[in-house]
Amino acid sequence: MTQPLFVDTGGWVAYFDKSDKDHVAFKDCLSRVVSGTAWFLHTSDYVIDETVTFLRYHTNHATACIALDNFRDLAASGLLIRHDVDAILRKQAEEIFRRYKDQTFSFTDCTSFALCQAHTIHHIATVDSDFRLFGLLFVPGDVPV
């Protein structure tokens, strides 16, 4: 059975940025996910925005454009489901953001938490340990690919 795997900004950045310390692990992981059938990739418009912006400022414009092309191509081929954060998810994200005032979650993280809850996604590809607070299992890490 195919399981949903949410890919967070940290996972995408590690995948696209060859200088990232986690690049090899995420490149290998996401390449195996795309070529296999056990996982179905999910991400959000907020995560794509955050990823492309980060790559633009911390790597270069060309890498950011490569990421944009990959997001488009993965979605067009049916290998990636891109969720748009709508008013309902945004409201849930706001509630999470306000509730966890003792944490340093970004608002984008809160939209990802809300999206994973709304779509019953239990697995995430990220380097951000904050997602453990929501009971998500890390790929790679907690779960083999």
C-alpha cells in the first residue's frame, strides 16, 4: 500500500543544495521514493515558497530555478501532490501557532502540521525535529525507505 510522505522545506533544501550536510541522505531517499511505489510525495505551496526563497538567498538563483522546475515536473508526472494552504488550513495553522507559544515553529511549519493532520499523513522527510512533537515519523531515520 502506498503511504503519503510529506516533504518539508528542510528535506527539499537538503535535496537540492549539494553543499548541505544532509544532501546525500535526502538525495538518496527521495530518489528511491520517486522510483519506488511505497510512498506518495506531498508538499504545500507554502513549503515550495519557503524552499525556493531559501535556495535563492543561500545557494544561487540557478538552484532555485532547478527546484521550481522539479516541483512542476514531479507534480505533472503525478509523483508529487502539492497542497494549497486554504483558509481552513490557515485557520488551523494559526491555532497551532498560538497554542505552542513556547516553541519556535515558523508559521509555514504550522501550516504543514495542520496539513498533515487534515490528510492523515504520519511520515515526513525533514531535518526539523519540531515535527516529532506532532508524532510524525522521519524518513529517512525512523522509517526505512
